[in-house]
Amino acid sequence: MSTRTSAPLPEGFSWDIGDRRRTLVCHGQPIVEIGPERQGWIAKILITGKGVRQDQVAVRSLDAGTGWATRWMLERQSALTRAVAEQPPRV
């Protein structure tokens, strides 16, 4: 299975890639997870903060979800970084 990446992610952001699931991570904090849901694919926003709210978006495929999440993250990069910094430490 090939994973398309159009451009490198900004510093502090990375993808955790599994067989049927991808998670966008910001400074170690999962922020978006794309995975199978019934007969399709769903992108789940996992974090909340000023300018960011939890939500779910149906996507065509794992690659389409990855593209959507990357564009979404780029549009909200500072808000996401701020929201992650406000989260309690992960144990």
C-alpha cells in the first residue's frame, strides 16, 4: 500500500500510520484519526480548544482523509498548537 504525501508537515506535526488507520499527531498529542467506519471512512477530530472543536467528517478513502486532515491542520496550525499546549500532560 502506498502513502501519498504532497509536502512535509510543519515542525511538531507527524503521522502515525497503521494498516487501516492514520493518526495526525501534534507534539505527541493525537489530533485527528482517520479510520474505517461501517462501509466507509471517517476522520475524527480528537482535540478541542479555541478555534478547534471535536467533529467527524466522512471521507472517500484513507488517502482522501489524510489529504483532508493535512489541509485542515494547515488552516488551523496555530490554534492546534495552542490547544495541544493547553491539554493536561498525557500519562
